[in-house]
Amino acid sequence: MHSGVWAGVRVFVIDKENRVLMVKHRQEEQGKVDEFWVIPGGGVEYGEYTMDGGIREVKEETGLDIKINRLLWTVEEKSQYGVKHTNYFLGEIVGGNLALGYDPEFDVNSQILNDVSFFTKEEIKRIPKAYPEVLHNEFWEVIEQGLFNHDIWRKWNSSGFGIE
């Protein structure tokens, strides 16, 4: 596990039908299985810019090529391991083909990615575990109303995130 300061990235990708790209994670810990949907993303590699990490993570997890259009939020989180900064970007599809990808940190029998799909605002509200929680309201307000003057900086435990 990391200690000190480290960076993560997540990317909201919207298709032409105004649906958000999400990947389903399946994690098993101490015999308990947990499944949830989340926008693509992960850890930033050493020496990598977060924008480049977002592009790489989306490609690895979904098969899609994207470009980053803007920063939506940056979240600072404290834990027993140190401080993590996660940038949440808005991305646009520029190529590739949608396909369930892989997480190179895990071997073929231990993959955590289980599914990939696009969801509408209404469909997301019906998913029991969909992260980050801003997908239920705030994200759509920012996108639909063009309110890009919102407060982008958040501390962990601020409403709307809920993802580690």
C-alpha cells in the first residue's frame, strides 16, 4: 500500500446519447463479494501527468480512446496511508471500440473489472452502488447547465464522492 502523497484519476466520458461510461468492479475480500459501478480510472503511474493517466486508464478499462476536455473536480482525501489527490476529468471519445478491459495490476484470474456500459442519468439513479455519488445529481447539473464555475476542490467526506 502507498504511504505519503499519491495521485488518482477518474474520467467522466459522455457519448452522443448523453450517457456516461461506467465499469463494474467485483471485489472479494474475506469471502465477501462487493460489486459496484464506477467511472473509469485508477492510480497515476510514477512520472505520469493525471490527464495522461486518465487517457490510459479509460483505454485499459474500456477499449476507448479519449481526449480530456476539462477538470471537473479535484478531491483530497486523508487516510491511514497518507494523502491522496484524485482528479475527476470530463473526457470525449475520439476512437477505439467499447470492450471490457483489464487491470494490469491483477493477474488474469484476479481481475476486478466485470462489465462495461453506458448509462443515462435515470439508469444511474436505479443502480444500487454507483460512484462517484455526484452522478446522482451534481454532475448532471454541471454538464447540462454549463456551470463550469463550480467549486472544483473538495476534501474527502464532502458530499458527492464516496469512492476510494
